[in-house]
Amino acid sequence: MKISLARMTLIIMAVCASSSVRSTTAPFTLTLEPGENAVKPGSELKVYVTLRNSSNRAIYMSVGSGDVDYAIEVHDSRGRPAPDTDFARKLKERAYYSSDSVFTLQPGESLPKTPLIVTKFYDLSRPGKYLIQANRAIPKELGGGVVKSNFITITVTN
């Protein structure tokens, strides 16, 4: 049975929405943008995430490496998770270290765009369309939970 990319997007969005904090209650939003819409197998794929204070008060956010501040989820056009790279497997095995850099964001302010190298975490050597989403934990002092970004679609072409 074939499932269209549009239908799979809707299914994944419904599942994610039911298990994550909605942006109307979260203190920040995440917006994901592609660096490129299409890449060759084996090429580096970079995306950019922007964190914006969507609350009505100042919030404090630690900023370190995108590798530990954000998690990336990648699924192929059939909804299957893309395979992890060796780097991703090793990262999951070690402890999380926070940054000493803390930013104060006033309502409506954003952190600078953070580049995330998707191919550092996922093997995208197979041609096809991939759905990508980023997420970040909400600090406990801001209520806890997870905020998820929008989905973007990237094509890996021959």
C-alpha cells in the first residue's frame, strides 16, 4: 500500500501534535528552514532553526551547540525513520552537557538562526523525499515539555 507524502505528513503531524506541547501554551516557538531543498546523496544537508519567545514575558534560554540544544527527526516518504549515523548513536550514549551561555529574550525576540547539519545525525544516502522536524525541550522553570518546529521536505536526488 502506497501512502502519499502529503498524507504521511498529515499523519506524522497529528501524532506529533498529540504528544507535544502546543505553541499557544509554550513559551517559545521553533521555525525550521531548509538550507537547500534538494541535495545529492552523500552531500552535507544543513537546515536552520530559529527559536522565538512567544510568551508575554522575558525568558532565559541556554545556548550551546545545536547538536545538544535541538533534536532532529527525519522520516522518509513512507514514514520510516531515517537511519542514524555513527555520530548520532554515540551522542545518544553520552550525557548531556549544557552551555554556560544564557540569553534573555524579550517577548517577540528570537535567538540567531542555528545551523543544524542533518547528515551528521542521519544517513540520507538513499534518494527520495524526507520530512524533517526539529524539537527542543522546554526548561523545567518554564513549565517543561517539548516544542516541535514545522516540517520541511528535502529531496535527495541522484
